[in-house]
Amino acid sequence: MDSQIAEAIMKTVAIIGAGGKMGARAAEKLTSAGRWRLLLCESDPRKAAGLDLTPTPEAMRQADHVVMAVPDALIGRIARELVPLMKDGGTLIMLDAAAAYIGELPSREGVTQMIAHPCHPPFFTVQPTPEAQSDYFGGVAQQDIVVALIEGEEEHFEEGIEVCKDMFGPVKRALRVTPEQFALLEPAMAEILVAAACCWMKEALEETVARGVPREAAEAFMAGHAQIALAIAFGAEKAPFSDAAKLAIEWGTRRYINPEWRRAFDREVLTEAIEFMLRPQAS
């Protein structure tokens, strides 16, 4: 009887795309939290095997929170299908800001919409266990999350944050931004600039190997110098770059970094980038 009462007062979370990697991970984490009733929805028969599925229309009628664990390119289309089916007072949780930034989400009175995304475990942080220390994505290691309210009720947004804390846990902080600021963080900063720079670092390593440097030496040199450069640049190491390194950085920046890189944060440019990300075949 106690378990039946507990289940009756639990809020219900529907996971759209429950058979995918993110959906399965969300279901596992929310189940472990023990304070949410889960409804699993999956349209791909290949991913649905073994899942206890709820038909999507029925899940929308019951769910207090709907987690969109679907590819970024499908968020707009699926949201337009789901929002009219959601119950009044429901909350739609997007895991990416792109669709919201370019206006692909439908608006409906009585439905709260929000975005949540993990920051991932930060560098230069000592985690409590070896398993957590080697966790780069999060889920074992502690991390922060970023959240934004697109529209709707603060009360429902706050409860949605609790869903996201459990889904991405262990979570240290939930940091609130606006939907527009969210897109500046990702894709502008984190993907268009930072991830591209990291891939450029890997290409630089491969070029040194192609020019005859032994791979073992190149990888060791890159690993150590990347770490100390990040530590100095972000203030984890208080010693500065050497005078020669400062000149090399200045010369390399002038010669090889596009001086217009800050335009990645401009609305027109960022909209163009998101359109390409969501519809590459049209570009």
C-alpha cells in the first residue's frame, strides 16, 4: 500500500526517444533517483526492443514533464507534434537550445518549455573516486548544468530543474541563463569555436607526425603542453606564459586565427550556423 501511495504522488516524466543513448541514460538516472514515475516512448522499432513502452499520445496526457531525448534536427518537428497533446501544466524539456533560438518551437498557453544541458565535468577538478576522475561526460563525476526558461510558469520550471538534476546527476549547481544566452554557450562557444579549436589541435599533432616526428613523442608533447597552456590561460596555473611563448601566441593568432571569429556570436551568423547544423543537406 505504501508503495502504491508513493507512486500516486510521484510526478510523471515521459522520455521521448527512450531507446536512444541519451534516452536510455535519462531513464536509468531518473529510475535510480526514485522520485519520478517514468513513461517511455520510442518510435524506432529497432530501438524499442525490450522497453515497456507507453503510446505517445497517452504519455502526453499523463506526463508532468516531457524530456526530448531526440536528435537536435528533429526537436522542432517533434515538439510541434507533442505540444498540442500535452496536458495543461506540463513541461517540455529540451536538451539543446538550437531549435528555440531559430524559433522552431510551438507556443501554447498552459505548457511550460525549458532547456537544460550538462556542462560536463570541468578540467582541473579532483573528483572523489578514480571512476569519477575518468568520467568526461558526467553521470559519475559531479558536474554543473545550465537551464533556461523559454516560456511558462516558474513553479513548473523549478520542478523541471529537479528532473534535470536527477537526469544529469550528480549535479553541483543548476545555472540559469536566457534562451538566447544558451545558444551563445552552445553551439557558438562550445562547438563552433572551442570544439573546432580542439580538432585543430589534433590536426596539428597529426601534421607533426606526417612531417616525421615519432608519434609517441608528438602525443606526449601535445598532452603536456595542451594541459599547461589551458592551465595558464584559465588561471589554474599562476605562472605566466614565457616571453617567447607570448610572442609565438601573438604571431600565431595574427597569422592563423580568423580576426572575425567573434562574429560567431552575432545573431545572423549564429542563425546561419544553426540552420546548417539542423539541415546540412539544404546548405
